Amino acid sequence: WWGLRHPFFSIAAIHVQGDLAHNNAVTLRVNVTPRLTGNFFTLDLTTVKNAFEAVPWVRRAVVRREFPNRLSVVLQEHQPVAYWGADGESRLLNSHGEVFEANVGDVEAEDLPHLSGPSGQSVQLLAMYRTLLPLFEPLDATIEKLELTDRGSWRAQLDTGAALELGRGTPDEVIDRTRQFVLTVPRATAKYNREPDAIESADLR
């Protein structure tokens, strides 16, 4: 009882580690400290973990006690790979295909693609994006937007401005149609003495 109540065991310091690009000691202190109650013995580590993971950009926190009055926290931040959802939303997609809320103004990369689709399909969308992206390299094009509609149809927009209807089906079927399209483009554009970036739209269905 004496140990549980003695001020000596009050949390005096929190040692934070991790590759942090969007958080610092000040923002972490402001967001986390008000939610901490108890001392070295009584502090609930799950509560501390949840408090850190509620901070913007923090994906995962591992919390440990360090006797007699310290906490050690290792943080992992989200690594944004795409914007997610409708235009103007503040949601991003990390490298694991997880959707998270953040200030999009803090995103350092300027060329992130925009992915959108039904709730719970973010992992599938990211996997399809990563598979389709290299297929357009022969056209010297990249995917700016990829959408999966509620009816299961895929749509893509290239950085050339071309809007593509990729259609429905299994991932392999969509990939095969895309691959066939890329093979056809040079023949079609050569026939009309045009460059691939002249394509405005295409329906692969």
C-alpha cells in the first residue's frame, strides 16, 4: 500500500523511440499526458497504448514499464502510399492497406495516387494498384486514380488523362484485359500516326 501511494513511483518520464516524421515530444505530450492516470504500479498499459495510437499518424505503440518511474514507448508511424475516398476527404492509405485519418497537408510526397472503393476493400484496392502499375510502363504512363465501384467494376485514370473502364471480374481477368489493352495501344496509335498519350478514354469491357 505504501508503494502504491508513494510519490516516488509517480511516472516521471516517458521515453519515446521510433522513426517519427509527423510527431514530436510536444504533440505527444499534449495528446497523451492528460489521459494517463496512476503510477508505475497502477498505470494501465493498454490505456497508454491506446492513447498513443489515438495520436494522428501513429499506427502502433509498444509500451513497457521501466522501474521505478518511467515508461518506454516504441512508436511506428503510418507510411502513406495513397489518398483514400472521395476528393477532399482527409483519409489516407498506409503501406499495409489500412485507412487512417490525418492532415493531408502533412503529406510530403506530392504524387500519391487516389484510391477509392467500398468500405473494407482498401487492401484489395492497394493490391490491384500495385499489380496494375507496372503494366502501364510500356506506355510511359502511371495510374493517378483507381476506383472499385459498389457493383464491383474497376476504373482507372492515367496521368496522361486517359480514363479507362477496366470492367468487372476476378483480379486475373481485370489484369489480363489491362495487359491486352497495353499491347494493343501501340498498334492502334501507329495506325493513326498518334502517340499513346493521345488516348482520352478506353472501354476494356
